[in-house]
Amino acid sequence: MAGFWLSVLYAYYHFPALSRELGDFIYFVIAGAVVIFVVGLADDVSDLSAPAKLAGQTLAGLIVCLGGLKISVIFVPTIGQVDLGVLSLPITLVWLVGVMNSINLIDGLDGLAAGVSALAALALLFVGITFGLVAVVVFSLAIIGACLAFLYFNHYPAKIFMGDSGSLFLGYLFAVISIIFPIKSYTTAAIFIPLAALGVPIVETVVSFFRRVFSGREFYKADNRHLFHYLAATGLSKQTVVWTFYILSALFAVLSGAMIVLSKRLLITILVVFMVVIFAILLRFRLTRSRNLSSGKQYD
């Protein structure tokens, strides 16, 4: 966290374009980041209850919204942009909390969350440069640098671990960037680019939510039924599972970049189909491998 903010604040005070784009909002982002880091650290040390973690994440989201960053419109295919009105705040909070937790959900194997985050940030960097979004470029570069430096010690076998303080912090940063995109660039592509770049953690989050709800479990309680658990249950090594995720993340990253130059409707259709296919594969793994996991075999 310290390395990330040193990089961002150096750029903020030395590059007028960044300070003009962010203004005083940077201080709200920092305040929210401190809250989410403390929540994650407290959970790492003493295992916070799910309601307490959710309350802390919501507080961080409210701080960001207080700074003026909210989802005010959404794009609906065949309809166009829809003004959210009074629903803007609750939808923004749901999105922020969801993306915050998306990185935390894939932080289950050495190097997994850091590598996937670096690839997602690389995709956001490319489109940030294309759209001229200075804040997105700076944040993405800082995330890439932090993740690669951390990955040097976190790849298998890991010497250090991310923990909730690190994964929630990364998710928070991606949540902020994902909202900056549609606000700063009013195009259909800009609305869907963050969704594509963060495809792997978002799909994992959606699948985990529905899987837990349909099985009668509380959606906020952790389990060992994630995609990397099912892949490991097939006999794949931990390194192979991690590289499988890297490849999927790279595919989503390419898709997000392609949205800039190719047919938007075609790419949005491909994105939806791609995510549905991944969703179906996840459910298939769950049905075929749940017996192995229920037998008590664990994967760390």
C-alpha cells in the first residue's frame, strides 16, 4: 500500500494533468483506501465477522461516493444509456463492494491474485492511454509495479502472502478505476472495458454468490468451492492452475483492448457469451468435483 501511494502522490504533485483530473477527489480515495486496508488487516489478525467486514467495505464505498464518484448512468443494449437517479448511490455501493471482494475471492494460490491483477491493470493501462484518462494510466502503472514486485516473493512457493489487507486494497483500487472509465469517457466501450479487463475475478464473484445462495449458504461465508479448487481437484498442479488463470485473464485483457477498435455490439456479445461459457464451466466443475472436495481434501 505504501509503495502504491508514494508513486501516485508523486505523480499527483508533479504532473498537473493528474491533479487537474482528480482534484480533491484523491483525498477521498486515500481515505477510503485506509479504511479498507485497516478492515483487511483486522481480518488478517483476528478474523472479523462477515457483517463487520461488510460494514467496513460499505464505509469505504460511501467515502468514495462522498467525493463525487458515482455511477449515474448505465448502458442497456438496444435501449442505450439509462439515468439511475436515486438508485445511483445503492448501485454504486453494490458495485464497489462487489469488485473489492472479487480479488479477495481469487486469492487462494501462490501468485494467483497478484498475477491476475497485474494483467487486468495492464489492460486498463492500454485503454487508459487510448482514451487519455490520466488517472487510470497512473493508477494502473502503480498497480502493475506493486503487483510485479510482490509477485517476485509471492510466486510458488510463496515467501510472503497477500492476505485480506492486500486483496481488498487491490479490489478497492480496481473498483475506483472501473467507475472512472464510464464517467470520464462517455462511450459504450468505456462502460464495458473494466468489466472485460476484470473478467476472471468478476465471473468468480458472480458464480460464488449464486452458488452459495442456491446451496442455502450465506453468500458472504468463505468456502473451498472456487474454480482453482475444482481445477486442483482434477489433478492439475498449483502452478498449472495459476497459469490457467493467467491465460484466461490475458484473453479478457485482449477482449477489453479490442473494444476500442472493433464493432462494439459484436464484442459485447462475445463478452457476454464468453462469461456465460466460463460460468457454465465453473458450475460443471462444481457438479463433477464436489464429492472430492467434500471428502476432506484441502488445497491451500
